Amino acid sequence: MSSPWDNAPPANETEAQKTAREKRELDALATSEAIDEEIKRQRANLKKEKGVIRVLLLGQAHSGKSTTLKNFRLKYAPADWERERRSWKAVVQLNLIRNVLSILFAVQAEMNSELVSEYPSSSSSPIIRFTDKHQLLVMRLAPLRQTEADLQRRLGAGAEEFRLKSPSQHSPLDAESPFGHSDAHTEWAVRSWQDALESVAPKNQQPLFDSASEAISNLQQDIKALWEDETVKLVVAKYRVFSQDSSGFFMPDVDRIATRSYEPIDDDILKARLRTVGVQEHRLGFTRSSDTASTRSSKGPVHAEWMLYDVGGCRTQRSAWIPYFENIHAIIFLAPVSCFDERLEEDPRINRLQDSLFLWDTVCASPLLLKTTFILFLNKCDLLRKKMKTGVRVKDYLTSYGDRPNDAKTFVKYLQIKFRDKLYHTQEPINRNFYSFLTSVVDAKATSATLTSVQDGIFREHLSESNFL
């Protein structure tokens, strides 16, 4: 049993010993107080994190995850959106430059007949003939490669080229040319687009912006001449250089973007492509008034913080998904519906729509997600309607579609049922919260209405779990 005298100073303590003892006691007291403060801080953090609604964005590459995240920020974090607006200028400029260089690469490949021997022209194929004008355009636009390198260096320390196809899957565009490797098979990526935007904020890198803007604006007419040239259009079609409906495609906007005074508009930011590797985390604060459908039974406004996780959709990155399944309240899964006739860039053996269905099936079967709210975005419906008007038949690529009418409305309804059935046909039959939406996430106005419904639905489920409803 301890005694009050246990901590009494020694009877024969010298002045030096007393000073040392008192210092030790003060140090011990400071350490104890620091530990107490850390415990309080951790308890406060645990209490705060307990109320955070965690939402995971999933889907294959090019499904629209990053664009969906941008829509969340546009709608619910307008101050941050405006603060970052000017930084997106460098990303849009980089996208435009890569568009130009991709075209130049295809033109250079076509000019070198030995590079296209694998793809002989048929008698019905239009004859492609170049003139001195095309040679001059190639030479005049070549300096954009240096501007591209400068922008990439500024945007991302630790950035990398992302190979989309295996080395065995070559085409003529893999050959050497003055423009380096084929942009069709590699994509430049950064670790975090928030860090990338911060690194090119105008206050930090104004000279870079001036340099890039100057280079692009000086070549505006050459870029425009390249894009509008009929011979070049044949080359772009022959080599399928890019999809004009894909993110990061800005060639039709040369007049507006290739100027010294260019400032990104909302649609530019939504369409801009800045590929990331790894998992991106974004916090958003929400307040819902008590008169909304989801909070009508609660007293006063409901405040909540959301943590959105945007994870890479490339097949090589999907192993990073599983650790984020635990404690997730909702999953927003993006399945692009216009890609029923397309194949994965990283593995051309696999149909993109079939890949989305397989991913959805795998995610739904995870035992960690049995109580998670599932939100399905059947995305790119606008592109689906355009594609089906050209006469492309779904059943040629998806045999299970059978002889159903070949129109967008019927096809989307078919997919809604197919995805829903996969969710509910799990090994353990339980009540699962499920919402599905038809989306075109590049349409900010329409997506804003969808996000309101998504937010309301997630709030409702979260409040129900918290016994507020």
C-alpha cells in the first residue's frame, strides 16, 4: 500500500539532486498531460469519424468516376471549385496538346508506308495522299512536344506513363517516330489531381502558364488547319486515333482554348482528363433541412460530412478496392452503357460492358458490403443514343440481348434489370438498398438533379441506421 511519504524528497538531497529531481517530475507531468491530450484528441476524432458518411466510387477506367466526383464538387463545394478553376487551364491545355500530338503521330505513321503494311488498303478505302502542306504542319507543330513535357513536369512530381496495352499488342502506331511512343497505348498519370492542381496554381507558376499559353496561341491556326484538313480526317478515322466523345477531347474548341486569355468554363473542367493512380480521397460537408423527405422526422437541420473515395478502374488497379469495402456506407458504381461494342484498352480480349457486369457481380458478392447502399449509374446514355442511331446492333456484341428491339430505351431497361438481378441473387438473400439512375455525367445540369436524389437517398439510409428515422 502506497504512503504519502513515498514521493517525499530524500532527507540528504543536495541542491543539484533536487534540481534534477524536479526536472524529472516536470518532464513526467508534461508527458502525462501530453498523453491525456492525445487520448482526448483520438476520442474526438473517433466521435467525428463515426458520423462521416463514406462513399466509394467504383467502375472500370473511362466509366465517368472522376467526372462524377467533379460534379459533386461543383454542386457541394463551389468555393473550392472556383479556387481551382484557373489551375484546370494547364490540364485542358495538356489535353489539347495530346490530341494534336496523337493526330501527328498517326499522320507520321501513314506517311511512312512501311509502317502500314500490316493494314493494306482495300479497293473501297479512300486513297490518302499528302502534300507539302502536311509536311509543313508536322514540322511546325512538333515543338508542342516540349510544351507537353513542361506541363507534365509541372503537374506531377512522381507522375508516370500508364501503359494501356501489353507489349505484344502492337499496331503500326507503336513504331518509332519524331513524336515518341504512341499516345494511343499510353496515358500520362499523376498521383493526386488535387496536388497537381496546386502545383500549377497561377500564383505559383505564372511564367509556366504564360509559356504554355504563348506556345499554343502562336500555333492556333496550324492546329485548326490540321483538324479541319480532309486528308487528316481520313487518317484519324483509319487509325481510330481517339473517340471524339471521350473525356479530354478538345480539338473542336481550338478557337476558344488556344488563346492567351483562355479561362476554363465548367464544361471544360468536367471534360478535362487527368488520370490518377491510387485512391483519391475528398471530403464534402452537407446540411439537410428538416423539411426534406429524408429528414422530416428529425429535429432541426442535419449536418453530415461525406468522404468520397475515387479509385482507379484499370484492371491492374482493382486490387486496391477491397481494403475500402469495410465501413463503406454507399457505393456509386458507374457502368458506361455506350461501350457494348468496345473492348478494354488494357485487355482487348474483353468486352467493356461484360467487364462492367463482371465487376458489379464481384462487388455485390462481397460479404463486407451486405449492408451497403448500392447506387448504379448507367452512364453515357447520350453516347448510347448517338451510337444506336448509326445502326450498330446490340445482339452482335451481347448475345443474351436476343431479338429485343434495337433502341436505347429498351436496351437500358434490359440492363437495369440485369444489374438489379445480379445484386439480389447473392448467396445470402437479404434486403439491400438499391437505386439506379440513367446518367450522362458530362451534363452538369442533369447530373445535379441526380446527385440531389443520391444525397437524399444516402441520408435516408444513414439516418435510419442511426435510429433518427
